Amino acid sequence: MPVHDWTRVEDGIYHDFHVSWIPEIKKVLNEGLLPQGYYALAEQHAGQSIADVLTLHASPTPQEPLSLPPDSGGTAVSEKPPRVRRRQTFEASMVARRRTLAIRHISGHRLVALLEILSPGNKDRAQHVEEFAAKVVSALDVGVHVLIVDLFPPGAHDPQGIHGVISQRLALSHAAYDLPADEPLTLASYVGGVNIEAALEHMAVGTALPEMPLYLRPDRYIEVPLESTYQAAYRGVPLFWRNVLEGPPPAAS
């Protein structure tokens, strides 16, 4: 099933789909995709922020947030690099290290990764874009890995897409990110820690979602089945709005 043009519908319709997609991803993660010792929770607080999905490891959070959880599975990067078309590295020498967010969870277990699916409200104001980018960068700075899914095209406040804003913050640079004009939607998986890496895919409306890596350690990841979970959530969209999303494009004015 191709990705739909969610700009055709009201924000509340996408929000309804969004809150259905998150449990589908969480279910897949907890039904065997995550290695032993890891688990996922939906819509949880991380520090002062709320994340769509948290991935945690069932061991106490250490005093040093960059220490690694035990190696209990996942695909080794050295054996099978993630299948993405773009990569970007932000070395420690490029980045002013800002330890501004100490991420903890009420369980006391180690927070490993965040998964965020953007909504229109994340991009409707400059302040909201900056707040989202700051949350991602702060998590990466303390060694938490992040996967973001943005099914909305660039707007006035993220003209090179949400990764363009994040990459400028990471590199402390105003250089514009080269977002493909014909593939304006963004999937980005970040490796947190001293040297931050980004695995990137861009896509257009009407194409299928690829699997994206969600890192558990800098050297290990799992592949999140975005397409199958998207389909499962989409089946719950009311028929009226599915017809709007799947209908012919609106006539040019």
C-alpha cells in the first residue's frame, strides 16, 4: 500500500491514524522483533518530553548515560549495514556537546531508543519545529538512538525537511540539507553517542514505506516494518476518509 497524501485531510483524521499506528509498531516490537531483555512502551514521558514509542532495556539506568546495554541480539552493522540510500556522520569535533536532557523512565530501566512519527502540529510553527529538533538532538547527545518518520512535505519552518533542521543543530551550521525535490518525505534513523550518524531515506507520496533501522547500540539495530504496520493501522481509517485519501487528485485551481 503506498503512502497517502495526508495533507488532503484534516489534522484530526491524521491524528486518529497516528494513534492507531503507534500500537501496531509497539506490538510488532514486543512480539519478537526486539531481542531478549528489550521492550517497547507507547506514548511515554522521556525527561520533559513525550515520545511515541520508547525502547527500553530491562536493566537499571546507570549513572553514565552513554554506557551500553548488554549485547543480546539485533543485526550487527558490520555483518549487514542498513539498506538506506543516504548516510551522514556528525563527528564529535563538529558538534558542541550539550548534556541538556537526562533521560530516565519511571521503571528505572535503561532507555535505549525513541521512535517519533511527526504530526502536522510538530511543524505548524517555528517554535514547534525547534522544540522537536531540540528534543531529538538532546536525546542523541546522551546516547539514546532515534528513529523519526515524517510523512508531511517541508513547510515554511522546515524548508529542507525535518532532518534539515536537525542536521543544522547537530553540525552547528546553517548549511542547507539537499532534500530531493521529488522525494519530500523523510525517514531518518540516528545513532546517538559521541559520533552521531544518520541513516536516511526520502520518499514520495504513492510509494511503499521501506523498513528502517532502529538502533539498540551503535553497532546493532533491528529493522522496523513500517509498511506492514502502516497497513494495519490504515484499515481502521473510516471509509469516508479513505475515499478522500485514495481519490483522484484535486483539480488545479
